[in-house]
Amino acid sequence: MKKKIVILGSTGSIGKQALDVVSNLSDSFEVVGLAVMRNIAELQEQINIYKPKVVVVYDKVKADILKSRIPSNIRVLSGMEGLIEIATMEECEIVVNSVVGSIGLLPTLSAIRCGKTIALANKETLVVGGSLIMEEARKNNVKILPVDSEHSAIFQCLQGESSKNISKIILTASGGPFREWDKESLINAKFHEALKHPNWDMGRKISIDSSTLMNKGLEVIEAKWLFDVDLDKIEVIIHPQSIIHSMVEFVDGSIIAQLGAPDMRLPIQYSLAYPERITGDNTKLNLKELSRLDFMQPDTEKFPCLQLAYEALRIGGTMPCVINGANEVLVEKYLAEEIKFYDIPKYIEKAMKAHKSFQYNTIEEVLEVDKWVREWLKTEI
Ligand SMILES: NC(=O)C1=CN([C@@H]2O[C@H](COP(=O)(O)OP(=O)(O)OC[C@H]3O[C@@H](n4cnc5c(N)ncnc54)[C@H](OP(=O)(O)O)[C@@H]3O)[C@@H](O)[C@H]2O)C=CC1
Ligand SMILES: CC(=O)[C@@H](O)[C@H](O)COP(=O)(O)O
Ligand SMILES: [Mn+2]
């Protein structure tokens, strides 16, 4: 029996690689739904190949244009209602969440409440609503399978292990394109330089996050929720080659690492095939070609976002939602050349100071805080 899959964000970097995995393993997987923001040209090509039953174009105008161009037996939905409907559709077993940003929270929660397995790339969902998402997953006996390379690595290292024996989670970070830049030069770093990641070809938002080290900060929070470990047990180490995707140190001192070529199709495939491992078409690592593996401390003075994320997690409650919302707005502004590189941590810190964190119990509370910080930034910048 083929596993039936919905992909949210199918025109993005992760979405396209997820479709690649499905194409290579078409005996194992079938696409029943695809969702995008507005790229209907690419979605139309995907529809021709994968023949989904339902598609979502978040942008209503574009959704209406698409409707006139495709066979009438394919349902075309739009907006948040559309995302929720496709994420909960009866035929679907696994929802691959590869949209970017906190917009992914509500469809994920809805899918969990309908018992769908979640293959989660969209880390912002856990950053803004981690406690709610994990609680609902527990209540509904739903698996959240990490796609993010570091978290897939940790998940793989933990197979057959008891989480009570974890002494430390060691998240590796490439250090990004600015690892060797000095602070003076970073002041005027341009977005197109920030987009040149040394090892991965990714979407624009996560590429900027890698350049500020906010990506690693978000991943620390993501790890806390996925693996239920205390903050002081999550360490970040710079590993410029991105070959070791992360490690777990156990109470007896043993460290288990997961290695692989920097190719997201591997963690995507692992999440879809779990608990099996299947032969795929992924890039294999040639150990003989590796001359060395380096490790070093992150420079949090040069990259303050990492420390801000730790601080937000230490404060807890709604503070991670505040840093995430602020970061999403600030990355957009940096990409539009409206602010400079160090304005990103500067305004995140200001937003944190302006917010009084509280423990949320409902999705409405989380969405309210997300909205608040976006509005607050408009008055500040
Ligand atoms: N890229 C990578 O290698 C990795 C990414 N991740 C995480 O995965 C997520 C996706 O990243 P990435 O693929 O790089 O991002 P991209 O920017 O490349 O793609 C984003 C996708 O989401 C869609 N989208 C955005 N907003 C909406 C919306 N409101 N409704 C429906 N679809 C929407 C976009 O559609 P459209 O094309 O129409 O705009 C696009 O398909 C992020 O959370 C990122 O942090 C994690 C690890 C690695
Ligand atoms: C591929 C992936 O999972 C990204 O999150 C990647 O790890 C980003 O690289 P950095 O380590 O530079 O943040
Ligand atoms: Mn990652």
C-alpha cells in the first residue's frame, strides 16, 4: 500500500525535494494534495506530474486563475481554511509541512487533531507553539517526525535509546556564509552575500537565518520540544563542513553522531519511510574524500541572535513566539534592504524587552502574540 501524502509548500526548496523523493519512490508514496502561497505556474507543472486530488493556493486571486487552467475534477482551495482542509483531508496519512514561517502552526495543529502523521520541516511551528503542538500530539497519539537535518540526525541517534539516558544534545551549525567575517564588515553585509550558504541550497528566509545564526537559535527551541530536554542540555557547536548533522551524548559519555552528505532528500525520505529505511536516490557520502571535520565554539558576540534565542527559551511561555515573529518581519526587511544586518538582533532584543511573557494554553493566545509583535515593530522601525 502506498502512503498518501499532502505537501504544504510544494514549490519551495523542501517541497520540491520532497516531490523528488516521491518520484524516486513512487511504489511507496502517492501525493494526494499540494499547497503553495502563489506560485501557480510551478504548481500547475506539479499537478500535471503528480495528479493530486486537492490543491491550495493561499492567495485567492491566484487560486481563481489556477482554477480556470486545470481539470475541474481537481479541487482548488485558498486561504487558511484551504490549508486546514487539505491538512485534514481524509485520504491523507502524512502531512509534510514545508511552508515557511508561523503560518504553518494552525494547519499542523489541525492535522494533529485529525490523527495525521506530521513530517515537520517548518521549525517555526514548534518555536511559536511547541508546548501546545507536543501536548496535542501526545493526546492524539500522533508522530511528529523531524525533517530539519539536525533534528532528523538526533532522532536517528536516539532510535533504540531511552531519552532518560541523554546527557547532552549537540546541534551542529555550519556557521553560515559570514563565519569568517569580522564584526566591522558584518555591519554592512548585503542580503545577497547572506544568501550564499556554504553547504546548503535553501529558501531565502532560512538562508538569512543561517547567516545570523538565528536558524540555530530556532533549532535549539525546536530540539527542546521534539526531544523534551532541558535548555542546559542543548549545546551548539560550529562544524563548517555540515557532514555531522548532529550528535547525542549519553550519560555514560558515549557520543552517537549521524553523518551524511548535505542533501535534504535523505532526512525527508527518512521521515516519510519511518520506521523503515529504504533504498533511495540520495547523494552518498564518500568518507575517503573528507580531509577533515572541524569543530569550534560559536561566536555569540558576532552573532547575538543565538544567545537571544537561548534567552527566549529560558524565559519560556510566549517569548519564543515573540522572537520568531520579530525575526520573520526583520528578515523580510533585510531582504528588501530596509534595515541592516545588526538591526535584526537589535529589534528582536527590543521586542523581547517590550513583551511580558506568559504561559499560553490556546492557539488563539499564540496567534495574538504573533500579531502583536508584528504590529509593534511597525511603530518601532
Ligand atoms: N530549505 C531547507 O533546506 C530547509 C528548510 N527548513 C525549513 O523548512 C521550511 C521551508 O523552507 P524552504 O523550503 O527553504 O522555504 P522556501 O521559501 O523555499 O519555500 C516556502 C514554501 O512555502 C510556500 N508558502 C509560503 N507561505 C505559504 C502559505 N501561506 N500557504 C501555502 N504555502 C505557503 C511557498 O509557496 P510559493 O512558492 O507560492 O511562495 C513555498 O512553496 C522553513 O520553515 C525552513 O526553516 C528546514 C531545514 C532545511
Ligand atoms: C539543512 C538544514 O537543516 C538547515 O537548517 C541547515 O542546517 C542550515 O545550516 P546552518 O547550520 O548554517 O544553520
Ligand atoms: Mn537545520
